[in-house]
Amino acid sequence: MPELPEVETTCRGLVRALLNRKIVRAEQRRADLRFPMPRGLARKLAGRRIQAVRRRAKYIVVTLDDGMALLLHLGMSGRLVVGLPGAHGKHDHVVLHFDDGKVLRFNDPRRFGMLDLVPESALVSHRLLRNIGLEPLGRELTPVKLLAMFKGKKADMKAVLLDQRLIAGLGNIYVCEALFLSGIGPKRRAGSLKPAEAARLVPAIRKVLRAAIAAGGSSLRDYVQSDGVLGSYQNNFAVYGREGERCRGCSCNPTKTGGVQRFTQAGRGTFWCPRRQV
């Protein structure tokens, strides 16, 4: 599933390509994705102009000039790609044609993505957004607030970091990377986090996310940037997907310590270094 860096990269690409552009025609090629799409979507979008594109957690918000907003989620395999007109792909479920000749395609083979059209003023109370937590790249997330969130929690460190009600947009890949960078074990109880560790973890989260955004995100399976180019942060993973290899930036010896270790937490693969992370 695309995580925060992939969604942020997509938003920035859409801003560059489509800001202030007018939708001259819209095609809705199926009635639903993960949820039913709004009735009359194509008619409602025709003639509208893109005023802004932003991210909230793993959601994309496209503000229109009539006070409405498109709310999109890429799901497991979704992608938003800007290009030129041509034959539509089998999984191009929504296609927007713009006044400069460009086309935006919402392609989603597995159909776990979603699209809604709602008043901009109602987004804060939307059922998918109203319970979402702090943005990890915002000023609100501080070591003190992180400690308060974790206080008394018996769940493991990684599970609490993945809780979207606490911190918005973090996913499996970047939590593994941030925990490695901060030297904190993913199996530990969240409530055991110490002030000095929180002071390392918050900047580690931000460092990993910013580096991934700068690299255009991570392309492991379906994700591409809005111009169709692959992200490249997967080439910089310190631990994720590197079971048995030497950890980057670590002195562990794979022949003696086994290198990066993998185990399953809540159905997800966790990658970590038992020597570096305590």
C-alpha cells in the first residue's frame, strides 16, 4: 500500500501538472471501487477548475473551484498518472481531461482505492478523516506528545506507531526504517519508551519520511509517481526487505549475527537489527 511519502509525492506531482487547470470532460468507467463512487460524478466534475492539491494522512484532497473537494485513497494498487490522451487501460476507472490536453487517470487493478466528492468544509468531519491523528511532518508531533501517546500502552512499539488514530500516514516500511534509525526494538511495549528514545524517534521518523519524499517514494510493486516514473527510495532501505543482509550503517556481521532479521507482527513483515535495536 502506498504510504505517506508516496501519497505526498503524488500530490506534489499533481500540483505541478494540474494546478489551475480546468476539467473539460470526466469519465467514470465503473460505479464503485472499495466504496460506491458519487452518482453523477462525471457531470459534477465537468467544467471545474483545480484550485489546490494536498495530503491528509494517506488521503489526497483535490480542492475544486465550486467549494467541493475530491477525496481519494490509492488503496493497495492505485495510481494517479498524468499523461496525454490515448487508449485507456483496463483498470483506468476514472479519467479526467483538462483544458491543456493533459489527462489524469485513476488506475487501480485491485480496486481497494476510493474516491468521494464532498464539500471542502465537511472534510474535517468526513467519516474517513475525523479520527485521524497528528501529521508526523507537522510541528504538533513532539517527543513530549509521543511519550504521552505511548504512556501505559501494552501494545508493541510498532503497532502503536502504525495506529492512524495517533499518528497519520505512517506505514509498515517507514516505521521499520525509523525504528532502526532510532535504535528502538519493534517488539518492545510502547509504554516502555523513555524520554531520550522519544527524542531520537521523532526526528528519525521525519528524516526517513523526508528522504523518501525526496526520492519520489518507494516502488515495490504497483506504485509510480504522477508522471509514471518509479520511486527510488527502495534502493536506500536500511533494513526493510533485507533479511539476512548487513544493516546499513551498522557494524553487525551477517555470518555471526544473521544480519537483518524478519518476523511477522499483526500480519505484516517486520525487519530489524537485534544488535542495534534494543
